[in-house]
Amino acid sequence: MGGLVAILFLGFFSSEPLITDSVLTLGLMLFTAFLHRPKWGIFLILFIRPAIDKFSDTFSISFRNININSSAIFGSLVVLLLSLFILKNIAQLKFVPLKKYWLIFLALITLSILFSIDIPASLYEIIRIMSIFLIFVSIFIVVKIEKDYNNLAYSIIYSAIIPFLFATYQLVTGTGLGGTEGIESRLFGTFSHPNPFASFVFIVLVVAIFFFTQEKLPRQKLFLGTMIVWGIFLLIQTYCRGAWLAFLIFLFILTAIKYPKALLGLIFTMLFIFSVSETIQNRVEDIYNPPADSSVRWRFAQWERMSGLFLKKPLTGYGIGTETVAFENEFGYNAGNPYTHNDFLRVALETGILGAIAYFFLIMVTLFKLVVNYRKEKNPWNKDFELFVLALFIAILSFSLTNNTLRETVTQWTMWSLVAVALALHAQKKLAK
């Protein structure tokens, strides 16, 4: 594992073919182990993916004028390996909740390729979204059969160490992403942009906070406490207001239900942080009093443009994964940021009204199951975990209304992994009766 860390570190500061080959070769070697120990292979998938997010644009393989980036290679390998694992445990598939809604959504996005304006982009997106579903199913099966959820959770926490180290380096050296008014450097860690990094940090914080409240061993408690403080500090430095709001939503839900006496303390803490940071004040003020060139006004204008595009092809859409192509075809290549920044509108634009309805039902049924399971749960540990996941899911859902959350592979893999654990814990109890 030390070799992986060293190669990844070198890869960020070198574009030599040797580094590219080393990263790809090591990835293939690591995932060959999946065939021998599937459970640890699945955990390894969750560990590696955050560290290589930036490589999706840096490294690629060309074959007959077709460029395949490292994310596509990694995603295809994940789909293959997880499919083999699920086939091996096909009898467990009948116990997997939400599969009907997932399969309907997958069927509709696959059919959208018939109307796609960019078939390669649609194929890539179908594989990527399929990987999210397969991660969800595989984690559910692992937890249900082996009852191993601690290692899964800690693989998510440990996966943050490399991205956190790079983000800290960016903070110290001032080499984060510039270009945002009033902010010289926004941290992005090993990710391609501060927003997906902020989503990842938020999810890691949720997992770390949960285990901090449950952990008894002093050494583990110290490690988790360090990760929480480190993560909160880095989250602030991403200057991602959507992630800030998502974290606040999570904390308010958690404290209101689980720790109501701490709610007032949370409010005063947030007010204190707001009062001591002028940059945070300016970012928040842009929400309710946005200047003409603010990202808030831009989002409203973008939603209007993308809604107009959707209304031109409301039944079929433009094909899954084609929002940027549709935008550039309509408004020109130099028309600015081509992303929709709203997951529901984006799915409607790409797959038509039926795809949007399928995605809406998938999200709403998941939310409903998490609420019902939490209310029925009697085991204290399970109930607390289900509350954390429920609050996380609501917070990410709110973030997805102003962000490209569905496009963030790491966010989707980690979030649906935690949803799978929560549902598997409840399924274990149900089957035991």
C-alpha cells in the first residue's frame, strides 16, 4: 500500500509515461486480488477511487483514435468485478431492496442511447451509473452475509487520508483552485474540482462523527477526532457553500432528533465561525444578496437555459451523459459552464420525462425506506447508524439541487454504500425473525 501512495504522489507532479503505466498496472494488480477475496476487493475499490479522481483527466489510453481515460478504465473494471461477485451470490439478489427502482432507472437511461446526440458519452455514463448500482448491491450482500460494516466504514475514512494530505499541501502552498471572486485558493485535494472534494469530505465527516460517538478505544477515538477536526477545517477551505449547507442540514437533523440539548450550542458555534471569517461572510452574503456576476445568479440563468433545452425534447431527451454536448450545440462552445447544476433537471434533459420520473421515484422510495426503517429500529447501534445515513441522504439530496452531485462518482459510491449498509442492517433483523 505504501507503494501505491508513493506512485500516486509522484503522479500528481509528473506526466511521465512510466508514472501512467505504473498507476494503471498497480491498479490492475490490486484488483486482481478481488477475485480471491471479494469482500476486501470491494473495500479496496472504495479506498482507491478518491485518490485517483484527478487522474481521470491526466491519464488516458489511446486506441484507434479513441481516448479512454483512467476513470473509464477503472469504472469498467469495477463493473466487471462486481458483476462477477453478484453472479456468484445471485441467490442474495432477491433480498436487495430498491432493485426494482434501480433497474427501471437503468433501463430508461440505457434506452436513451437510441436518441443520444453523443453515443460514446452515453455509453460512458451508463457504465458509470451502473457501477453505482453494483456498488450498492455488492455492499448490501457483503453486510448481509458477513455482517462486516466496520471495515467498510473505516475504508471510507482511511480513503480520505491521501486527499486530505494533498488538500493540506494546497492550503500551505496556496496552490488550490483560483478564479472565484474574493478567494485566491479553493482546496480540491485529489479531485478535479472543489465541489466534489467538498462532497467527499462531508461524507467522511458523517462516518467519522458516527464512529467517534460509538468508539470506546482511546487510540481510535483520537484518530477519529483528528479526522473530524481536519475534515471540518478542509471543508471550510473548499468555500463550497452547497457542501456547507449540506453539513449544516445534517447537523441540524442529527441534533434535533438525537441531541436536542446541543442544538443551541450548534447555532452559536455556526454564528461564531461566521462572525470571525470575512471570506465566509462574503460567500454567504452572495446567496441572499448576489452581485450581478455571482454563481447564484448564474445558476438561476443556467436552470432557465437548460429548462428551455429540455422543453425542446421532453419525451426522449438528448441521451444520458450529454448535457454538455447539448448545451454547446445550442449556445456555442464558448458560452460558459455547460453543466446543469441540478440533478433532477439534468436527468430530465438527458432522458426525458420518463427518466426523470424514474430517478425521482428511486430517490423518494430510498428516502421513505430510510425513514420507515429508522422509526421501526430497536437496536440502539443500528438506530443511530440509520439516523446518520438518513440525515446524510437528505443533506446530499439538498446539495444535488444546486450541484452536479450525480456526476460525482466518489460521492455516489460512498453515499450508496452507506445506504446499503443501513438497509442491510435492517434486513438482517427482519430475516432473523
